[in-house]
Amino acid sequence: MSIPNYTRFLSECFVQDSERQPALREDEIYGVYISWCMLNAEQPGPTTSLWTAMHHSGHTKQRRDTGRHEWPGLTMKGPAAVDYILSSQPSLL
């Protein structure tokens, strides 16, 4: 297994959508990341590297009153997003 290419992950799994509401939560993005790594036989890298890659790609996070971080303007796409959604919402099966 190799260390993931974060640029490839972001381009395969997210599309910029300024109308997207609500923003994606960090746990959702990380869940898609883990699904993508599994589907591509990649070893997940440190979460700090993922967040840094997102920042360098122009994505900015916002801290909410709940203490959670959210990433506005992103929509999930692709097989890893489907895998994440189905594994996190078994009632959809």
C-alpha cells in the first residue's frame, strides 16, 4: 500500500458547489477519505496531512458554535462517496 495522493482524492471525491447547504462536516470528509483509501488500496495518511492538502487546494473550514469544523461549498461524488454513505447509513440498503 502506498501513501495516498491527496490531490487525486479531492478531485475524485468532491466537487465545488457554492450552493451546497449544509456544509460537509469533518467526519464526513474523513469517512469518504477512508472509503477512498480502501477502494484504492492506499494506506491512509495522517489526518493533519489531509486537512493541509484541503487547505492548499483552496478549501477552507469553518468552526461552528458546536465546536465542530465544517467545509462549505463541497459536494461528495464518486464511488468512495457512495461507499461511505452506504456504510454510514445502513438503513438505505
